[in-house]
Amino acid sequence: MKKTIFLILLLASLKSIGQKSELNITIDERIETIYSIAFLDNYFLVNNHDNLYKSKLKNNFKALKNHKAVALFDTLSKKHGFNFNNVTDWVLQFGEFPELNKVREVINPEAFDESKGDYLIKKFKKEFISFNQDSLFQAYLFEVKELNEKVINQVKQSKSIQHLPAYLEKYYGSELGSYNLILSPLVHSGGFNSKFIADGEKEVYAIIGPNGEIEHIPYFEKEYLEMDMILHEFGHSFVNPLTEKFQNEIETIKEKYYTESLKKDGESQAYSEWKYVFNELIIRAVTIRIANNNFGTEKAKELLDYEKSIGFSLVDNIVEILKEYENNREKYSKFNEFYPILIERMK
């Protein structure tokens, strides 16, 4: 009887998790400003697709190619590690232009260390604001307003995208303060995950670039965006802290699983250490199980086949272990309670 009551309460709590969670979908002025600078600098993480945004930037901003902000970005990105997610983490900690006041704290143990180029990053912030003003960026945004609306509306047509935060919260058994999807016509085909604390609440951002274009308008394919990007990128916010917490335990299974083959395949995906590879394997396995539970076995099999094709066959083992978690939610109401058990099972 007590177990029955507990199960009812658990199911009710799981149902309530995610009910108020909404996915905010935007194109962000801060991201577009810094990636316009990156575009003028030929930054390697600007996407390769020709689109109408790039055409307008070439026409409108050609006189700004020698702007101090572009030169400083070049130096910071090439000599001081100001690249990858460090760029998006840095810019999203601020509020709106022109003040660009700091309004949130980055949650990233490996965030950009401003002390490495303290005077440069401070100077860059000043020139970053100046670039936004000198380029008349508001006028540019007005020019592309109709384009932005088309891009956002194309993504919002999905019937499942607004359910994704609830799927994540139900599976992981915990909530975040807000979920924010930032679409960027200039970011490479892929994305970044950024996490912040603002007013005591944890905010998570996925900054995603298009994986194609139709009639020179950036296109975000539905399954790529929802499975590979949102479920995966937001999954980092739930899993990464656990990987940090249990990194000593993760080391105990390194010898068994981190073969030369997996090391090579991990490095080909830009994961240079065992803990990063393991973190990815967990997130990818969970993504497959969420897909299985909400989109069907065929989609889950498709995702698993892809992981095997890139050398991440170990995901299959983890998927099987996760079924124990799913079948015992009265015992493990939150994923963080099962995480050390998962490591034990892998031993």
C-alpha cells in the first residue's frame, strides 16, 4: 500500500516537472554582433553556407573589416583561447547593448580565463560595444527582421519542439530555471551549450547554427535541431556536473573502456580526454532513450546506428544500463541518484 502511494506521488511529481517549462526561441543581437565580427575575421567556426545574411554583411560592413574589434578578436581567438564555447559564454553573461552590463554568472569550470589576456578582453568589450554602434547594427537588424521571422517561424512550426524541456526534466528528474534556444545564421553547423546563474536560477542556452540553406535562407532541419542539438546540448547541463563530481570513479573504468580505438574516435570528434568521451557517451545514450520514449524505437535505432558508425559503440552498453534506471524510478527519482550506479554496472 505504501509503495502504491509512493508511486502515485512520484508519477504526479514527474508529471508536474516541465509543465511550466518553455523553450524561448530567438535570434540574439549579442551573438549576431560577435559573429559578424568573427565573419569579418574569417573565423573558422562561422558556417560555410552562403546566405542572405552574409550578403548583407559584406555590403553593409565592408568598411569595418579593419575595425579594432575585429583585430582584437583575431588576437584573442588565435593566441588566448577565446574560441569555441568561450565566445558564447563570454557574450551571453551580459545584458543588452549599449551598456552591456554583467547580469549572469557563467557555470563552466573551464570558461575563458580572462587573466590570460585581461587587458585585451576588457579592451575588446569596449570595442565590441563600439562595433555595435559604428556598424549601426540596429539598422542591420531592421533590414533582416523579415528574414529572422522566417527562420524562427520555420523552427516553431514543429509540433514537438516545445515539449523538449518537459522530456528532459521528466527523464533527468530535475528542473532548470529557463531553456533558451538561440538560432544563429552565422554559427557553424553545430552548436554550443552555455549555462548561467541569474537571480539564483540556472539558465541554459543552446546556440545553434543552420545545417543547410534553402533559397539562401538558413535552414534548421527538424530532427537535427531537436535530437542532435537541443536534447543533446541541454543534456550537458544535467550531466556535466555529475561527470565533474564523479570523475575519480570514472577513472576506475578508464583502463577497461578507453582503448586506442575509442581514444582515436573521441579525438576525431574533438574530445581529447577520457572524462570528456565518457560524458559524451552518457549524454548520447540518454538522448537515444528520450527519443525512444517520445519519438519511437525507429528514431532511437537511427541515432544508435549513427553513434556506432563514428566509433561510439559503447553507447549501446550504456543504453542497456539506462533501462534499469527507467524501470526503477520509484528507487531512482533523479538521474543523479543513478549515475554512480551506472558506473558500478560498467565495472
